[in-house]
Amino acid sequence: MAKIWKPKSVRELLTEMKDVSDLMIDLAYASLLFEDDEIAERVHELEARMDELMYSIRIIAAVAARNVREARKITGILQVASAAEAISNATGDMADLVLRGIDIHPVVREAIANADEKVAKIEVADGSMLLGKRFSELRLPSNIGVWVLAIKRDKSWIVPPTRDAEASAGDVLIARGPQDGINTLSKMAAAPKMALVPKQGLASIRDALAEMRDLSSVMVDMAYSSILLGSREIAEWVRELEEEFDKLNYKLWLATLRAAKRERDVARLNSVLQVVKCMEKISDAADSIVDVVLRGVELHPVFARAIAEADERIAKVDVSEGSPLVSKTLGKLNLWATMGAYVLMIKRGKCYIFDPSMKVRVRAGDSLIVRGSYFGVEKLKEAAGVKAPPA
């Protein structure tokens, strides 16, 4: 029997595409970190879903382009949708490394574990305060800055968990967020503290790979933000970050080739380069998204609404004089615990501070690129002194 095609609005399709591509990035890194076939399989299931969404977008584009003006608007949507599909394909390639049984070099796991944003596997124990509570009640993104990406329950998976889902004893949560937030969720789950991945040398490769992991993710977030805010400035930042990424890419390849002289098992080093190639595709996809903004392509109004309604918010927050944030360290502010948002990057004058440490003090005039729940980002904007637009 032929499959019945049920049309969705462009807004619904784009919202789901962004959410799915974000989820795939996190789960792909989780599959590498834990060398877990089942998580890798979930990535491929999401990749199949992304293919369906892209097919629907193309059908709508073909029907909607009635004249040249409409075609131009649809072209921008198609370019961003294609970038989301490219991210999907790159994460599928990462998952393939696990599913094909390729020996992943320990430095890859170390780099993912040492990246600023953590991915964790947390088992819910008897007596956990999570038991019997819906995730909508817990409001983990707003309260501790952590997103639960997937739940493994017995032999089945819930990807992603719905707002009405409840945690049960024995569930394994795959979560993403800052280290303090992950530690808090572990306590809430009555789970043992997550063991640190030991460092075993190859520091230059590990550090570059960790920074590239964070940088590529930040670029995707900022690229979508440039569309949402219609900001040429943020789009230009992404282009500058791509230059930083390319420098790290060159540095990492050189360090890997040098390490090959001393490495007994060169095949394992190949896994490092395969992961880097996937990261590069994600970086290129972010650049493709901002190209739409930089070329001044007129977008259909539903596009920005779709990005705004996605599960997470990425925003640029300008810190004004007199803001209570000024002169306080990020550690003191503890933004993920107090507001459910955290700082990905700070632009200070002409300088960028990537993955700012908890010791960095916020200054008036800083531009913070932040990630969090809708309410968390809005609270942070208010604290920073950002005035709401007139009704």
C-alpha cells in the first residue's frame, strides 16, 4: 500500500528539523563517548526522520514557488533545511564509526569528556527524587541547565522524552549540560558520581579536538540565532569562528600526523581524523546557514517563528551599565542554576572568549552568546538590562 503523505506547515517542519539536528549532534557524541551501539542506532533512526522532513520541505517548496519573489523566499528556507540535513548526515557518519566496530582512539573519548558541554549517562536509582514526577514538573532546563536527550527503559528507548514522561527506577538518562548541572541531576537520580575519563597523553590532539567540538556546536547555535534575530553581526561572527575552526583543524591534522610516528596502532588514529571530518561538515553547515543572512536573502515570515519555537533558545545578550551581572564571575552568578541558561561565548570588544571559565568576570558592554530554555534566556536578558520591545 502506498504511504499517505500528510502535509505539515513549513513552520512545523523547520521547528522539528532544528530540534532533530540538535538532538542528533548530542547523541552522536554520546555514542562515541560511551562506544554504545544502541545510542548510535538511535542516531540513524533520527537521520531517517530528517530525510522524511527534508522530503516534505521540498514538496512544499515546489508547490509554494508560484512566482520569482516566492521562489527567492523559499530558496532561503531550502538552503537552511539542506544545512540541517548536512548536519544530520555528519552525525550519522559519527554513529557509523561505532556501528562498524572501528576502534575509537581513547583521545576521542577524552576530548568529548573534556569539552565544555558535557554528555552523561545517568541511571535512576530507587529512592530518587525524580521518581513519579513528569519532566514538565521538574523543568530541568530552567532549573539546572540540563536537557534529557533520551531515556533507555529496559530494552526500549524514548527519544526524545515527552513533557509528560516520568522517570522510573532503572531508567538510564542520556543528558547534556554544564558539569555542575550534570552533577546536580546525578544527585537527583541518586546515581553515583560520573567517573572522569583519564587523560592518557596526546594533549595537543585532545585539547584541539575538545575545542573543535565546542566550537562547531556554538557555530550551529549562533547560525540559527542569526536567522532568528535577523542579525548580520552574529552571522559575521560565525564566519570569524569558522576561520578559528579551520586553524584548529590544520593544527589537529598536523599533530595527528606527528603522533603517527610514535603510535603503535595507526588505525586507531584514523578514527580521530574521521571524527574531525564530521565536525568540519557541521562547521560548513553552520556557514551555509549564515550565508542566507549575509547575502540578504528575504526569508518567509514562518522561518524565524519556526526557529523561535524550537525546544531551546540561543540568544545574544548585551550587558548594560548598572546590570547586576557586572563585575561578578560566572561561577558566582551560577546562571544555569539560577536562570536555566549558560554562556557559550563572550564577545568583548574585538576579542572572543570561547568556553569562558567560571572565573571570568562579566563586564558592561560584553555580548554574551547564551543557550537555555525560553524562560531562562528571557530572565537573563532582563538581568542584563535588555529592554523588552514595545507591545
